[in-house]
Amino acid sequence: MSKLTATIKNEFMENLPPTIFFFVILHIVALIRTLTTVGTGITLPTSASVTIAALILGKSVLVANMLPFINRFPEKPLIWNVGWKTAIYTLVALFVHYLEHLYDYWKETPNLLSANQKLLAELNWAHFWAIQLLLVTLILNYCVLAELAHLIGRDKFTAMFFGPMPAKQAGQSQG
């Protein structure tokens, strides 16, 4: 296998877990938004746009993981990095969530400023914050799983979830 092919394969395999995760959770969020906005006339994202967003977010996680400040607490218990990454990813999700709504209003107004004013006046903020709370919960789950996978190793983590489990060594307790 050439070096380029190996690099592409590695990038693809690194991008797969966050992309699949975001693909599933963004479809859950879209479904919940659909269920909570029935009859309001609000346009909702299509599966194709949710899939594109999942691809973008999956790659964004990989880029964010390369930033020097992302693993700020390597010597502390996992909860520190989990909390830190959850906060960072949540801020990004909040920004993207707001921009998504802003784009919908921009299609109805002559410019971005008037779209923002209309959004601030008309947006159902209860729905907005409900979806944001759901996103925070899902992002927290992603960060916990990602940190555990990093700590115990991708192969062992995958085997623990999907099998086959490694054979028990002699002398280990059955726990």
C-alpha cells in the first residue's frame, strides 16, 4: 500500500467514529425538532443536509483534536478533559445552531442584520434551548466515549463494544 493510500485510509478511519456519531444524533435532533414544530410552518432540515452537517462536524472534531489546547488536562482524571471538550464542542454547536436559524430567517429578509433582528424577535427560544440541551447531553456522551477509547485504546474499546472479546488470561478474576 502506498503512503498516500495509507494516509487516506487512516484519515477515513479516524473520521468514521465522530461522523457516525453525529450522523445519528443530528438525525435524532432533526426528528425531535420535527415532532416539536408540527403545524408551525417552520421548514426543517432534510436528511441530506443533516448528513452533510455530520460529515462537517466529524471532520471538525478531528481538526479540533489537533489544536494544542484541546487536551488541556492530560494528567488529571478523565472528567476534566471530558468537561473541557464538552464545553468547547457545545459552544461550537450553539454557534452552528444559531447560524442554522439565522440562515432560515435570512432567506426571508433583505440582509443579514434584519434577519438577525427578526430571529431574535420571532424565534421560539424554548425550542431552541431544548434542542441545545439535547445537544449538550449528546456531546457529553460523545466526549466520554472518545476519552475512554483514547485511554484504553481503539482496538480494545472496539472489541469491548462489538467483539470479539480478547481471551481471558490465566489468573484474572471473572469480575
